[in-house]
Amino acid sequence: MPNPFHAGFGVSPPLLVGREGVLDDFAEALENGPGATGRATLYTGARGSGKTVMLNAVEDLARGRGWLVVSETATAGFIGRMTEQHLPRILRDLDPKAVQRRLKGVTAPLGMGRVDWATAENHQVMAGLRSQVEAVTNLLAEHGTGLLITLDEIHRNQLPELRELATTVQHAFREGRELAFVGAGLASGVSDVVNDDVLTFLRRAERHGLGSVRRDDVERGFREPIEAAGRRVGDPALQIMVRATDGYPFLLQLIGAQTWRLHPHLDEISVDDATEGVERARRRLGTLVHEPALRTASDIDKSFLLAMAADDGPSRMGDVQARLGVGTSYASQYRLRLIAAELIEPAGYGFVTFTLPHLREYLREQAAAGI
């Protein structure tokens, strides 16, 4: 039986759980027409919280209502890809007169008139993003639909291009065009962008932080795909899997995938399979999430995290300072850095805890191995 769980970044799960309300907000914004606040939406969250999956979901929702979608990632040149590839392709598909014959020139050799014709594509080259968006939305208005632009991995490294996109979206909103924009990124990256002096328009966007998924939703996220694929899972095995996710969407898929593949031909997932699947998923999480998340951390950042890993729960800042042998202001500086990097988060007055599940165990293992 095929594995129903999809443990890949940005890959839509078989069942999207815990985000229905957020998705409903966007659906309502499309229904409410130009001016609805949800037509500019930003999703933020830690790595593996389901930001890209949410973009997939809103794109599917928009397409289901007849909207067209331009999907991009905020890497260098994304405006060029929109104006040279995505939007001209849409315009050619929408406009039946996109390919025209035009008079190239007239010559009359030996007294005989001759007309030379050339083929020109109206939408092969256009002045810029704003003019293309206007052309697309004008054509879509004839059909009662609109255009959705999604942008993943928003961060300040592409500020000039983000400014051009935000300015275009803002003008389209002012003109009452059927346009929606949804972006996603780490909270720190999105905050850097919306605090830019030119990008003040995005401060008014709906912002949804994608945190942990509720326990009952996690249970449903495991049980329903398993049963739909023709197998069963008893409550003891299910609870082992649920507890190990900590409400983390990517870990739900990873545990599901690792558990399923142990004995895919058996009718029921056993407690032993669930236990082994959780352990395998935890090891994979270190490679897929923890290692990349720590790649840009400085040695001092890592020392701070290791000092926290000595605790079995939230860490008292005073204890972290003592273990590091530093003063309050020094420790506070790195606390803020790690919060901005979404590796830790406040856990009550004077306490911090890890944002990513099982990061404590990963750090302990790396320290024990001398890595």
C-alpha cells in the first residue's frame, strides 16, 4: 500500500489539519471583493511549521474559484521571472488576439507590389510588472475572476524587488482590481521587510503566525490518512506518535512516513512500529531541520543553546548566564539574537525554551559526540 504521508518541505500533506480557520479567512477575503483586508496576507512560522503548505493551499483554493496564480520564491530575479515568464504566459493564454500579423514593410520590385508580413506577440515584451498586472486583471475582470500572487521565503535580501512588488499590489488595491497577495517567511525575515520605510503597505496585511497544531488535530492528521489508505492504528500506537510531534506539522508527516514504511503490508500499525517510527523520525529531523537551522549560528549562539540543553524544560536565564560565565547584558544580547532566528522563544518571565521540537536532544547528542 502506498505511503500516504509526505515528509518533504513544501509538499502538501494528505490532510491539512489545524489550519482550517486560517484558510477560511482567505476564502472569505476572496469572496468579499477588492478592499478585503485578507487579500494581502502574510504567513510566518518556524521551519517546518507549514508555511509553504499554506501557500499551496491558498493557491488551490483560488484556482478552485477560477482565479489564476503566479507562484514565486523571493530569490534574486523573482520580478524578472514574473515579467518575462509567468505574466506574459498568462496574457498569451487569456488574450485570443495575442498573436497578430502586422505590416512589416512594402516593397515593389520591378513594379510589382509586395507586402511582407511578420508575426508579433502582443505580450512578449511589456514595460514592467505594474502594466502586466493591469493587463491581466483587465482581462480576468471580463470573466469575473482575479489574479493571486504568492511569494515564499520572504526576507530583506531582496528588498528592491519586494518594494516593486508591494508598490504594484498597493496600486492594484487602490484601483479596485481583483488581485490578492499572499507571502510567507520566517517571522524575523517578514518583520525586517514590513518595517522597511518603503514597504509600509505590508504592515496592514493580515499576519498569521503558524504555531503548533492542537492535539486533536494531530490525531486526525494521523488517523484519517492511515484509514483512508486501508490500514488501522490503535489508540496506544496513535498516542505514541501524537506525543512525539509536539504539534509540529512537519514532524507529523515525518513520523507518519517513517512508521508506515516499517510494515506497510500489515493491516494495523503496532505500538512497536510507532515507537520505532518516532525514533527514526527524530533522527531524520536532526538532518533535515536542526542541522540547517544551526548552520548560520555563531559559536557563541551554539554555546548559549548548549547551556540551555542542560535543562529538561524551559531554562532560567540566570542559570544560562552562570553556565556561560557572562553578564546579564551579554546574555540578553544573544537571547534576542536566537529569538530572532526562531531557535528559542520566551517561556515566561526570565525563562526561554527551544522553538524546534527535539532540538534539546539533538544538541546533547552532538555535544556527546564532540561535534
